[in-house]
Amino acid sequence: MELDNEKKIQTEANIKLIKEKEKVAEEKEALDSTIFSLYRDQTQLRNDKATKENEISGLVEQINHKNADIIDLDIKVMKVQENFDSLNQQRDELKKGNKKIAKRHVVRNIIPS
């Protein structure tokens, strides 16, 4: 009887161990699934990061080209401004010259020679 009782206790312990083993296997399967999912997400994030970095690189290149265009335009504007200033100076000199000529003409008409 004692042997039967020990056999029964051993069988129950074995059944308990088998159930625990199955539970651990289920938990391991869930963890493996989570790890695989995380790995897949990590891979996708790396791909997304590379894509975004390429997009940013392209945008930076466009910005650099536009900045170069702006610098070229600034240089052209400065040259136009210099030409404009030069033309204004020439106009002012011509006005002064015309006034001198007009004064001489008026003086000659007033004082007969």
C-alpha cells in the first residue's frame, strides 16, 4: 500500500512537472514570437531611418543648390545696384553740367558781347 501511495505521489509530481513544462514551453513560444516581432519592427525602423536619411540628404542637396542660386542672385543684385549708383552719379554730374551750361547761356544773353 505504501508503494502504491508513493507511486501515486510520484505520478502526481510527474503530471505537475509535465504541466509546468508545457506552461514554460508556451511562455517560451510567446517570448520567441515577441522577440521575432521586435526584430521585424527593428528592421523596419532601420529601413525607414535609411529612407528618411536619403530623403534628408536629397533635401540638403536641394537647399545647398538654392543657397548657391541665392548667392549668385545677391551678387547680380549688387552689380545692378553698383550700375544704378553709377548711373545716378552720372545723371547728377550731367545735371550739374547742364546747369553750368544754362547759366553761361543766360549770362551771355544778359551781357551782350
